[in-house]
Amino acid sequence: MEKTIIEIPTELLQAAKITPEEAKTQLAIRLYQTHKLNEEQASALAGDTTAIESLIWNHQAAGHFDLDEFLSWASHDLKTPLNAIIGFTKIVIKGMDGPINEMQKTDLTTAFNGSQRMLTLLTNLVEMAHLNNGDIVLFRKSYNLADLLKDVASQWEIKNPGLSLTPNIMIDMPNASVDETRLSQAVSNLLTYAAIRVTEGALSLSAKDDEQEFKISIQSAGKKARDKSEMDSAMYNFICSALIKLHGGQMDEPQETEDGLLLSFSLPRMV
């Protein structure tokens, strides 16, 4: 069997207060926990079969289960059944498998909407697990932030015709070092976060800048929803805060207003 030598500076081991043997064992445990190595391979890497055996026994005995790790690698298997339900339900609703009556259509539409809702929650839960594990890596480039915000606003309004969205982008120097996909995701989620707090009304997306940073805010205004959707709000708040923090920015605490919700965050000009 071929071997690979990994060199670790002594000062790093000293700072971590572990020996080379302990570092090797910790690496084996981590690779086993993330399902990169099986039990036999991890034991061989650790050079100590009792380390992995003890880990397995302790987890089983204590009933320990790392939910974040599970969601990170099992997301495809979790979503596949829901996607099948959504897909085939849509086919039946459209009458592609034959005619259905109005009552059946109503019931199937309820099932379809419920499945879509569950898929959204599951997708957010998986995203939270990835962020918790530090699995999200940004791919930055210099990008026109004003264009990005306008594009996100346009796409969001197309997908959410129930609420009007007014962009007010007043950025003088728009270039920023960002991951276009991840920042677009954060802004879109924040728009949805603000929107679920009202049942009718409008949204605004504002942005301005100075020499140090960009300041973006999203405001919903209208008839306040009775159901605050606490679970959705908590999920969107965590995901958006984490993505903005990865960009070196900071999200402010959400502010309840008389007729909606105010969300705001800042981004440094360049990182």
C-alpha cells in the first residue's frame, strides 16, 4: 500500500497541545465521522483500533447522533422522495394521466403545496447543516453589486407576484468582492423573510454605499400576518446571517415595525 506523508509544523501541534499521534487519531476520527473512511480504514489510519471502536461504542451507548453531518451527506436521499411526490402529483393535477374531478384536483393541489412547503423546509435545514459544518466555500470575484441587487429583485418579483417590490439602489461605486450565487441567495431569502411577515402590501429594497462599506436594507409594509412563521424566520435569519458573515459583513437584528419587518446588513467594499 502506498503511503502519503503529511508534514505539520511543530508549532501548530504545540499550539493545539497535541502529539503527532493524537493529531493522526483525530484526523482518522474526523474522516470516519464524515463518512470519508469506513471503520477499518479509519482504524488503520489512527494506528489504534480501540480509538474508532470506542468512538462507535460511545455514540451508540449515549444515543449520540450528529444531525448536521447526517444532513450534509444524506440531503439527496432525503429530497428524492419529496421530488417524486411533487413531480407525479403535478402530472396528475394537469390531467396528463387522465381526467380528474374538481374535488380530486383540490385535494391533490393541497398535497402538492404541502410537499413544496416541506421541500423548502428541508432545503433550508440542509443549508443550515452545511453552514454549521463550515462546508460552504465562497468563490469571489469583483462584481457590480448594484446589478446583482437589481437582478435579484427582478427574479424575486417574478416568482412572487403577490407583493410588489420597489428597488432603490443608490450605489456610487458598485464594485465589490463577492460570491454572486451565495450573496444572491442571501438577498432573495431576506426578501422572502420580510414578505412572510405581511399578507398584503409591498416590499422595498434599498442600497447605498460610502468609501468603506455597502448598506442594504429590506422593508415589508402592509397588513401584518397573524402567523409570524417563527420556524421559517429562524431558518432564514440563520442562513442569511451566516452567508453575509462569510462575506465579511454583518447582519443587523431584525426590527419589527408597525406594518412589517425591517432587515438590514452591511458589506465591506473589498475583502
